[in-house]
Amino acid sequence: MARVCEITGKKTIVGNRVSHSNIKTKRKFKPNLHTKKFWVEELQDYVYLKVSAKGIKYINKKGVLNAMRDAYEKGYLK
């Protein structure tokens, strides 16, 4: 699972680079991923996740275990 957020499912997408003369060439938009260590109180252990900036905000809002549960149900986390 390279360059995929384990919480939100964000991944690399393809678009066009447009020059001043309007020439279009392919480019990639990569997600803002970070490998973070989160403490899960229920498990009394750390969990390492590769998450995007939006995924970190989601974890801060919902909690680690709930966010992981939602990601597993959506198929982002295996």
C-alpha cells in the first residue's frame, strides 16, 4: 500500500501540468502522507499508521480506534 492513506483512502491522482503556452503534459498529485505513531488506550499499545493530514484531523476528532474501525469498514485498512 504505497502512497495511500490508511484512514481516508487518499492516493496519487493524475492530472495535467499546463505551461504558459498551454502545452499539457501529465503529472502526479501525491497525498500529504506521514507515518505516525498513535497510542490506543483500549489496546495499551502503539499503532503505526500512514496517514494524510486530513486523516490526522479525523483521528483527532473521532479517536484512533473509531477511525480505524471506520477505515476497516470502508476497506481502506486491512
